Amino acid sequence: MKIAKSQKIIASLVFVIMLALLAAGAVGLMSRQQASTFNTLDEMRSYSVMSAAHQPLVDQYGKEANAKAYEHAQASGFSRNQRRDYVLEQEALARKDALEQLRPGFAKDSPGYEQAILALDTKLEEYYLALHAEEQAFLADKGKEAPPVAEPAPEQAAPAEGAEGAVMEAPISEDDAMRPVIDDLTGFEPSAALTAQKEAITPYADALLAEISLIHPSLTPEMLAGARQQVVDAVRAKGDNFKTIYDRAVAAGADSLLTGRDPLFMRMVREAENLLYLAFGALALGLSILFYKQMVKRMGTPRFIILLFFILLIVLAGLYNIAIPGMITNILQRLGMYGVLALAMLPGIQSGISLNMGMPIGIISGLLSTVIALEMNMTGWGALVFAMVVGILMAIPVGYAYGLLLNRIKGSEMTVSTYVGFSYVSLFCIAWMLLPFRNPKLTWALGSGLRLMHNMTGNIGGLLDNFLRFNVLGVSVPTGLLLFLGLSCLVMYLFERSRKGVAMIAAGSNPAFAKASGINVDHMRIIGTTLSTVIAAVGIIVYSQSFGFMSLYMGPQQMGFIAASAILIGGASVSKAKVFHVILGTFLFQGVLAMGIQVANAMIDVSGLSEVMRILISNGIILYALTQAGGKGRD
Amino acid sequence: MTELNRPGINIGKHLKEYVVTYVFLILSVIFIIVSGRPMNDILFQIMSRLVRNLFIVLSLIIPIITGMGINFAITIGAMAAQVGMLLAINWSLTGIVGILVSALITVPLASAFGFLIGSLLNKMKGQETIGSLILGYFANGAYQLLFLFVFGMIIPLSEKVTIVGATGVRNTLDLTINKLQGAIDGVMRIHFSTALYIVSGIILVGAVLLFATKRMSSRRFYTLGGLTALFLVVYHLPFVQPSFANVHVPVVTFVLVGLLCLFNAGIMKTRLGQQFRAVGQNRTVANSAGINVNRVRLIAIMLSTVLAGWGQIIFIQNLGTLQTYSAHEMVGLYAGAAILVGGASINRATNGQAIIGCLLFHTLFVVAQDAGTVMFGNPVVGEYFRVFLCYGVIAVALVMHTWRSHTAKKKMSALQA
């Protein structure tokens, strides 16, 4: 396919920019290791240490100005508000003046001063390393507890029309439960050796303060004592690296030290990672401009746009310092969680019933079997296997009946199955309340009926996830989960190639032809539907154990949409799908969702935004996928 | 091959079409008896619900006739109306003025939204029902974004409507302080008996006139006359009249509802109405006849959305409080289920079906919770039963519709073979 001249020109420009960014970023990163950069940074640090040491002096000036201004205001008869404003203003002005006056002095140093800083720095570094090691050991001993159950996001929904809203407690939102666990250090006690190490730092700090007072006699020992902690922190704080030291120094005004091209250079060194992220983004942009037509032809416009959006999110995540390993862990987990559910759509599409929006029917079979397992207080692998086997057994007759229904409504399966699914979910809402479950862990305290959400820790929570879990580069890989997903895909793949599978696909892609070949199309549709229902039952069990919670009642309602859009984004249509589409689609969908929420949270720090973003992003993707389905779907 | 016009077959066909309606009727009667609630309480509740919901249910008719199925995206029209009401409250407008201003603001907003909805639905022909459903969810997210973040931070609002100590609009907005509650209803209220007499009078007089001038068939005249007379007689039975003692009819609201019915009927007689019907019956044929199918569908949705917005204003002013984040959520579902209960199908709906459906649906709604408590000892079960009814009705209606058109197609192809 021809590439237009304008495309080539613009793409070349973008590539040039990319190369510049790449060079700058690379140079920046490498310079961090060089001696000359270290020297400059040391100079800047000395400056910021001096600035920290002078804080008490500046504060003193400020206080004097404050007192003077107060007297003046009293004498001039200001009102209380006027006086307060005036006093604050004068104090701020005085502090600024003082800082300006003292600033040139910050650059002063002496050999003794420099040595003192270096010595203190070494001691601090050792201390912080030891502290970090002990903290990590402490956390490892604590073990992997269940993530603290977050307060349900304040549901803005109040019951409509009196008491018509659900009377149940608000369900725990997915993002709350899956938020990366912030290391909880409560109860951490430093060892005796560590405390001794901390004490040993004191003489070095004193030595530094002594050197400072030699250079600046105006700083009295009392003042310096007040500034002690800030001075120590200015030398080295916990978790320091190039970026933090640089930022601290610039905040103190250290860039006035640098002359010529140095400020720009240091800035470049500091922003090195961001420059590399931008280079990556520019690369993607250039490539997509260049190969726009080919890519759209190969993967369709919606997937192309989503891929671009995905890359944009990666760049933004990098710029906002969102931890990449944590995000990759999150995405891997979501891939496994939703993968099997998306896989359930596959046999449905292949057998010709288009998207099986009645997936809640299969999901509820899985939920029911799990609840039965919990009722009998089963735990561990036994519970998991029991739940899956019983779930499959219960899903088969239900799927069969559902398949019979679908055979009567050929052509409108999608719309009808949505509402059949919804009705089934509501029916089971009644059932969950009335079925004779007695286990106090499962039922409401006050009455009968199952609870809304059930905690999976202790029975099957995390079983597959943690099986053979390993860490690489900070990414925690849920091996068992991904293995199970791979296994399920393999089974489907083999089934596709078996005789029954081939017949089913034939019936789905061209019913008339299949019928002529002697294939019972209706029978094949029922097989596809039953298979889809069964996989959905297994899928919800996998989902619940990974998520850590099982949500009954209205929980299953939205699952059909999520699975459908996942497979559609992967490149499937309502009449044609492969296993590859399932994996790719789930990855893209969940990737965009997970990253989008985190980036949105980082960009705009307002609580409650993540829930709204989740609604917008997931439903937006579903809508997009549906417009594609509608176009190619049967009328 | 034409069906023979024998009365027996007609009754069978009638039953098949209206099976959901009759099931609901029987269920309602059973539940009324089981719930043990006093009749006058039930009737009072039913009347309030009718007042609130009739307008919205009627707004669903035009898209159905245009073949776009149940327009669940009327939720978005409701949202537009709520933005209007928010602004009216924010500007401290009172009474009828406030309502009128809200209605005025709703028009451009709902039209714009309707345009977007329609454009999107045009891209998913054949999947409109699901499409409008998801669109409703998506719009709900955008609405929350608007009300929680944009309104607090970017567009400043007065303290009357914002959450104290945080950004965003309050959960509940009280309409009584601005006398917005009952602004339309309260204009004139008459007792049910008065209303009954007036309405029966109008119907009888009108029927007689039309029959005399030969514009109404004798069958229709006798059915209408008979029914009206029956209602009057039943009303005067000893146990019926006191049940209606508490029931008052807000005149203006019902006049508005009546106007909408006339509008629905009237627009069908215009050229646009013909286009609606043509597109609804067969898009391809309509296209060949030179009708701009996409444009017609767009107009249908825009009309429906604006009407739903006004309907939501009526709803809220009757209720008296605006639950900012949840009032609009179930609008599409309840209205859709209601019209289907009345016997409408995915491509056929009339005013009468909408009214009967609304009546039956909400009757069951009122008594389901109590019946649930009595039968299962658990009020929550009644709660869920209501939701189940909603979805169940829609599912059954959809299944029946597809099943029937399937059998019809099979018959046609069998005949042609």
C-alpha cells in the first residue's frame, strides 16, 4: 500500500524529534554515573544544606517583622482581619528579603565543610540501607494477608422513590479491593543494632553543624540545633536518588549556582527517564503515522485506536511516575481473571448464536456451586475442584435449556439473551435470599439469606494466583492463574480442531451449507451454548478466587458486557472468533482500564474519580465494540 | 393466504398478543388480596404513580413505531431534565416559573443528546436495544463526572446545591423550599369522582357525536360506551366508592398527558408520521422509497428524548425531592417494562397500550413488596421480585416477538417453497 508523501514528511519529523529525545535521555542517564555530574550535584547539595541551616535565621527575621507589624497595626487601629492580613504580609516580605540577602552566602564552603558532608552522607547511607533491609524482613514475616477491605466507595446513589433502591450494603468496588497494598509498617520495631547505628550518626551531624558555624558565625548554636533535622535530611533523606536530591536543591534555589549551559544539562539529567518515555511515545506516533493505512487494514480502526490509546497511557504512566512493575502485575492478574470469562464467548460466537449475553446463566451456576462448597466449610484445592466440577455439572442442563430457547429465536439472540440473562440474575436474587443456607459465615447476621459479598480468603482465595508465583524485576507473576488460562485456551483450541468442533464452526459460519453437509445445525448451536455456559461457570470461579471476593445478587449482571467487548476488541466479530482474539482482547481491555484509572488518578487527584472513570472507560469500550458488531452483525 | 375472519381465531390471536397483560392483571389481583393493604391506600399510591410515570411511558411510542425497539436511552433525556432542574434550584426560581425554565433548558440539551444518541444508534442497526442500554450506563458515568467534578470545580454553583465541605452536587435536592414540588400538580386538583364524571361525560358525548356523523364504527362505539357505562356503575358499588376517597386527580398533569396522547396520534397522520411507520416496517423498502432512513430515526429519538425529559420534570415535581444520582437510573427500565406489559411489542405501540401498561405495571409494583413480606416474611424479596418482573416482562416480550416473527417467516417460506 502506498504511503503518501505528506505521511512520510510528518513521520520523518516525528522520528527526528524521537531521536533527539532518545539521545538526550540516554546522555542524561549515562551522565548520572559520571564524576563531573556528581561534582555539580554535590555543589548543589552543599547549597541546599546551607540553605536548610539558615532556616532558623530566616525564621527569626520573620518573627521580628511579625512583632513589629503587630505593634504598627495596633497603633494604627486596624480591624482584626486587617491586622492579621497585614502581619502575615509583612512577615512574608521580611522572610523573602532575608532569604535574598543571605542567599549569596549559601554558596560559601570550605574543605572542612565538604568533608563533613561527605562523612555524614556515608553514615546516613549505611543506616538507611540497614533500615530498609530490616523493614523488608519485617514485611516478609508478616506474610501475605488479605488486602485491607476498603470502605465501600461512598455510594452516591440513595434509594429512589422511597424504599425502592436495594436495601443491601454497597458492594466493594473492584478498584478498592485491587489497589496495590501500601506497605503497612505498623508494629515495626528497629533492632538494637539499628538503633545503635542511628545513635552513631549524631557526632557526624554535630561535626557538620560545627563547620557550618565556622563559615557563618552569625548562626548561633541554638539556631543550628533547631535546624538539625532539616540539615541531616538535606544531606540525605530516606530513599534518595538523583532526582530527589536535585529537586530539593532546586527548591532551595541551587540552580543559581550553575552557570552557562549547566542548568539545562542538569535538568536534562534529571528528566532522563521522562525523555525516554517521550521518545518511546514519539516512536509509536511516527510508526503509526507512517503505516497508518496498513495497520488499519490489518486490525481494523477500533483496535488501532485502542492500541494507540494504550501506548499513550503507557507514556503518561511513565511521566507521572506510576510504578510500572506494579501496573504490570495488576494487568497480568486482570488478564487471568477475565480471560476465562471472555473465553466463554468463543464457542457461542463459533456456533452461530453471536454474543452470548446470557452468560450470567452460566456464571450463576458457578456461584451456586461455590456457595455450596463454602456452606460445607470446604477449603483449599478440594473446594476449588469441587466448585468447578459441581458448577460444570449444574451448568450443563441449564445451558442445554437455554440453547433450546435460543434455537427458537434465531437472529435476535443478542438482544433477547441480554434480558433473559438479566431476568435470571433477578430471579436468583430472590433465590439467594430464600435458599436454605445456614452457615453463619455466609448468611446475614439478623435474618436468613446470603450476604452480598463473600470473602474468598481462607477457602479458595488466591489459590490459582499464588500457585508457583514468582517475582521478576518487581513484577509478581500469578503463574497458576495464567497457566489455568493457557490450559483452558489449549482445550478450546484442540476442541476447535476436533470433529465436533469443526462441525460446530461450520454450522456457525454457514448454516445452510452445513445443513446440506448433513450437520444438525440446531444441535451444534446447543452444543456451543452449553459449552459457553460451562466455561462461564468455571470462569467466575477463577475470577472470584483471584479477586478475593465473590459477589452474588446483581454482581453477574455486567459480566456479559465485559466479556463481549473484550473478545470484540481482540478482533472477533459476532460471527467469527479465535482463541487469539480472546487473549488479545482481554489484555487490551483490561490494560486500558487498569492504566486509565491509575493515570486519571495521578493526573487529577480527586477521590471518587476512579469509579467514574471506570464506568466511562469500560462502557465506552463496550459501545465502541458494539458499533463494530452492529455493522458486521446479521440484521 | 389470508386468515379467515372468524371470531374464534380473533380471540385466540388477541390472547396470544396480550398474554403478558393478562398475566399481570391476574398477578396484580392475587397480590392485592395477599398483601392485605387497604384498598384506598393502594389506589392512592397507584394514582400518584400514574401521575408521575404516564408521560415518560408515552414518550417511548414514537421510537417503537420507527422500529428502534425500546429506547432505553430516555435515561439521558431524564438527565438533561435534571440538569435543568438543578439550574432552576440554583437560581432560586420558584413555582411554575422554575418548572418552565427547567423545561426550557431541557429542550436544547435533550435535543443535542438525542442527536448524539440517534447517530450512535444508527451505527448499530439491529442492536438498538442493547446499544441504548449501554449508552445509558455510559451517560450515567458522564453525568456523574459532570455533577461530581465539573459542577463543583469548573462551573461554580451556589451553596444551596453543593455538598458541604466537598465538591459536587448534593445527593438530594429538596424541591419543597422553592415551592417547586407539585408546581404542576397543585395548580388544580379535583376529586376522583368529579374527574370520573367529567371524563366519562366527554367520552360519551364525543362517541355519540362521532357515531352519529358516521366517523366511528358501531363496534367501537358500543365497546367504548359499554366500558364507560360499566366503569360508572362499578364506581357506585358500595365497596368501591370509599376506596377512592383519598384519590385526587391533578388536572394540569393529566391535561399534559392527554396532549401528549393527541400529539402521538396526530403526528402519525402527518407525513413525518408516515415516514416513521415506513422506516419501522422495513428499512430497505423505506430507503428505496426515497426516505432518508437515518434522518427519520434521528428525529424519532430526538423527539423521544425531549419528551422523556419533560416527563422526568413531571416525575420529580410530583415526588418533591430530586435524588441527584439515582433518580434517572431506572427510568428506561420501568418505562420499557410498563409499555410492554400494556401489550406493546418491539415494533408496535399505541397510546392505549401505554396507559394500560403503566397502570398494571405500577399496580403490581405497589403491592409486590407487601405481598413478598406476607408470603416469604422478607420485604427484600418483594424488592427483588419487582426487579425480576421488570426484566422478566421485557425478556418474555422480546422472546414472544421473535418467536412469532420467526414462525410467521417460516410459514411464509413454507408457503413460497
